Amino acid sequence: MKLTPAALPDTLRHVDVPEDRLDDILDLDLWAFPASHTVGELRERPSPLSWDRVRGVEAEGVDGLVGMHASYPFARFPVPGATLAVAGLTWVGVHPGHRRQGILRAMVNDHLAAAAGRGETVSALTASEPAIYGRFGYGMASQVVSLSLPRGATLHPVPGSDRVKIGFEAFDLERHRDLVAELHAAAGGSQPNRPGWVTRETPELARGFLDDHPIVRGGSEPRRMLVARVAGRPTGYAMFRRRLDWPDGTAAGTVHVRETVALDPPTAHALWSRLLDLDLTTSIEVGQLTLADPLLGLLVDLRAAKPRLSDNVWIRIIDLPGALAGRRYASDLDLVLEVGDDLIAENAGRWRVRAAAFAGDVSVTRTDDAADIRLDVATLGALYLGGGSAASLAGAGALTASSPAALARFATAFGWPVPPGSSWVF
Ligand SMILES: CC(C)(COP(=O)(O)OP(=O)(O)OC[C@H]1O[C@@H](n2cnc3c(N)ncnc32)[C@H](O)[C@@H]1OP(=O)(O)O)[C@@H](O)C(=O)NCCC(=O)NCCS
């Protein structure tokens, strides 16, 4: 794969970063993402990194690193109707003393070249700031909702909810690690699947996600778990912490919900009923709810929950024919896409995409036929997981269609019955 060059200045160089340079990584991390803790405290936390995929940038005459990036090996990243090998770009940081010299641009090239070399057809990330990655061909492919719920928020009733047994358990790594992994994976694996519902595939990532070191608690209690069981079989969980405050002498605690998984409607109802009625609390903060989350269907008054919509997974298509053939489509498809890509020239041009609804035999071939849809690779990335609105992107001028009928066929085929999204930030 040939990338538009983005070389580092002569005084800088890319290096592999082995595990024994953890302190350099953590030091740069704290320059890039300011926090109250020290390198020594961060070192006590388990690292989620896959060390054979950690890269740094060194500068002449400077100790340590001035730039870094890494990727997670998502071998089974869910895309519509299938899973793909995806590179999860992460731990991107540039020292504030070296920013805006093109280090990030060079690091993205390095990342994409390495991912292509490993046969990863797509790169995915969650962004610290949404304005950063569009220029590199990443499109916002899923959205999440955050809620601030009042205690006692009313839920639509679900028959059978009272038969779900809810255990209140102090979080214990050994006790809960497999339960969380299995239920989380099961929630994404039903058909039609949940695109973007990426699992913590490596042991390092699973361990890092579950870390409950005091510095991640933000002044709240150690992690608590609700575990739902039906006839003794686990059907869901909620991870949460409470923080008790007494403004004016009145209890006004907050419940921070990290992640909930429910395999059936009674479980979802039973878990949320408990979270919404904990003594000494007045509000329940929930981040990272995908648009497929049952809570959005359970709430009687969404408005009272003050919903905030935000970007979630960003997708960069690296190998266009591989990526488009690697997903399924929600209706029969036979369209010519004309794609622009300033960074990866092999992706640019006209492609005929043919597929039968929900079937695996997708063909993606170059063509000189007239285009039905024109868009750039970031817009294609935005639609790749089956979320995003082709109508909205067309309205914004990000894609053009040869006719309203072509736009309708494209929007239907590229959509998916389950809205995409990840329940956690990577
Ligand atoms: C974001 C960050 C990695 C950018 O690194 P950098 O080396 O300064 O970026 P570059 O010099 O390669 O910039 C490349 C382009 O991106 C733009 N850009 C960089 N950071 C940006 C930001 N935060 N918002 C908007 N645009 C940004 C630059 O202006 C430049 O644009 P141009 O090519 O049109 O001139 C760095 O500022 C940083 O570490 N920030 C704090 C940590 C962070 O947010 N990391 C990202 C985690 S997802």
C-alpha cells in the first residue's frame, strides 16, 4: 500500500517501544493527558497495551519520547453481519513542546502502513477530540448517548422482571472477569449482530478495563456489581460506583454507571430498577450508551434524563475492497461508488459493489461505469458500521447521488437493523 508521504523532520525518528520503556510511555501520557497522579502511581495499574504494537517518536537530544501511538489487535471486530481483523488505534499523544510539527500525521501513516502489513483492512478509534481524525480519512461511524437520570425515573413495565434475581456484589477481579467477558460478548453476538460492539479481546485489555485502582475511582467508592440471574444462570450485569455528598446536610449521592449488559428485557428492567433506586442518591450518571441500548426503550421520559449525543467509534477504511467485501448489507445492492482518498491512492476511484441482502458473497470490483454515489473515504467510514445517516450526510454535501432512488438504495443497503456502537472507550 502506498501512502501520501508524511515524513518526520530529520531530527525525529520512529522507534518500537518495548515494555521496559513503560515509564517513558506513562510520562508522555501525563504530558498529553494531564492528570493529578504520578508516573509511579500509574505504574501500579495493569497496562492494557500489546507491546509488539507500541511505537514511539524520539527527538535528537531529548530524553524519553515526544510522540507515541499503539494499536489493539481486534481480531474479531464486529461489522455488519460479520467480524473483521481491525487495528484499534490508541494511546496517541504528542508532547506539548513538540506539537503541530506533523508528528501525528507521520504517526497515522506509520499506523496505517503497519495495519495494512498485518492484513487489517480497517482502523478504528475513539477520539479525545472529534476535530482531529477526519483529515486522515476517519469517519464518525457510531454515536453514544450520555444520560443524567433523576432517582426514581419511571421505566415501562416488563413482564417477568420480578423473577430476575439481582445480586449486589463487591467487584472482585477473579470472580467477575469471566462473567463480564462472556456476557459482554454474548450481548454483541446475537443475529443481527451489533456492529462496533468491540470486546476486550486480549488478556491485557480485559485486565486493564476492569482495573479498580483508587486513582480511577474519582473520589467514588470501589467498584460495585449488580449481577442478574434467571434460574441461577447469569443474564446481565451493571458496573457502578456511588459517591455520597451532603450539600446543606441533605444526602445527594450520585451513581456512576460504567457498563450494563442485559441479555433479555426482564434483566434490563430489573438492573435499571435497582440502579435508579439506591438510598442516599439523587442522580444516576450513565455514559457510553449505544443507540441500541434497552434503557432508551425502557425510559418513559427521555427528556428528563438530559440526553447528550456524542461521537463514539471512528472508522478508517484501509483496504477498500477488503473492507466492503468483509461486511454484509441490509438489502440487495448493485451500485457504483466513486470514492475519494487523498491518503491511500489505491482506495480512490470507482467501485461496483454487488451483494445480496444479508448474504456473504459480496463482490467489489473496479469499474469505469458512471457513479451512482460519490463520497470520500471518511464518509464511507462513517457509514461502514451501518449507523450514520446517508440522508444527513447527503444534506451536508458529504455525498452526492445520481438520483434520489440511488440514494435510497445506498442508504438502505449500507444501514443495519442494530445501531452500531462500543460500550467502552479504547
Ligand atoms: C492531538 C495531537 C496528537 C496532535 O499531534 P500533533 O503532532 O500536534 O499533530 P500534527 O502536527 O501532526 O497535526 C496534523 C494536523 O492535525 C491538526 N490537529 C492536530 N491536533 C488537533 C486538534 N486537537 N484539533 C484539531 N486539529 C488538530 C493540525 O492542525 C494539523 O492540521 P493541518 O495538517 O491541516 O495543518 C496532540 O496535540 C496531543 O497529543 N494532544 C493531547 C492528547 C490527545 O488528544 N491525543 C489524541 C488521543 S485520541
